[in-house]
Amino acid sequence: MRRRDVLAGLASVGVVGGGGVLAFRGVPSFETGSDDPEATDGAGATAPDPITIETVEAPGSEAGEVRIPAPERVTFVDFFGTWCPPCIEQMPALAEANDRIGSDVLFLSVTNEAVGSSVTEDELVDWWDEHDGDWLLGLDPTAELTARYLAGDYPSAVAIDTDGRVQWSDSGVKTADELVAGIERALEAEAGT
């Protein structure tokens, strides 16, 4: 009897864990090519449906909505959390990248934190201001955008062309040069070079 309970418990963990992976990463593709967003060259990829993200009134950001990917221009998304020390470390490089190339793309940072529960909107805006955020700030409360584009750990970033194809994504703290190079890959794909 004891052995059966242990096996049933292990099977339950496998089912719950597998369900979590599917919820976070989605159903794996069995088409030819790589599921790795960094390895994507954009060729032959089907554009996903855009996701509407609410934006917050904060320094450099206006309350409203944006669609990701943006249909009319290259999109750059930084995924962060207010609880994440490396995300704080990433902020100066994001500010520099935004200053250098942000006007050429839809440039935003997104959190999937439960604003209103785990963090208030005022706390989020205070965090943003304290760490010199000065570009579009978005919310992903259902983590749909995060599940689609998060490249690994936080912070994570992705550059998407107007056809919705990921042209670059990576996680971890990056320099402004690395972020700009990733965005330029999407801009070059857009220009057909």
C-alpha cells in the first residue's frame, strides 16, 4: 500500500510539472526548425496573434494599451520584476539603449507581477522612477506575453519584427551595445538586409 501511494504521488508531481511547463512554454512545435527563439532567423515562421498590453502612467510612459508585436514597427520588450536584483542592474543599459535606438522601435519594459496584489501600482511606479525608467511600462497580468517571449531567467529581452518573428532574444544582464545589436537585428530583418 505504501509503495502505491509513493508511485501515485510521483505520477501526480509529473502531471502537475508537465502541465506547468505547457502553461509556461506552450505546446511544443513538431515542425522543422528550432523552438529556440535565439536561433530563429524568422524564415518561414508564422506570425502569432498580437497580445494587447496595458501601459502604466509613469516617467516616460503613458496609461493606455499597445499591441505586441506592434504591426507597424519593430518591437523591443524587456521582461523584469521589481523583486529581481539583476533587473535593477539592467536598467542603466536599457536607458542607454532607449536613448540610442528607442525612437526607431516600440521600446517597452513589461512585468507580469500581480499589480494590485503582490505590488501596488504606486509601488511599481516608485520602483520605476527610483531606477530611472523613462520609456513605456507595461503590465502582463495573465503572463501570456511572458509565456510567449521570455527567453529564460529575468531580466530577459526580445526584439520582434513587424511580421511578428523573433529576430533576437536573450536573458541575463546585457550591455547597451548588446541590447542595441539585438534590436538592430530586427530592424535589419525589417529592411530586408
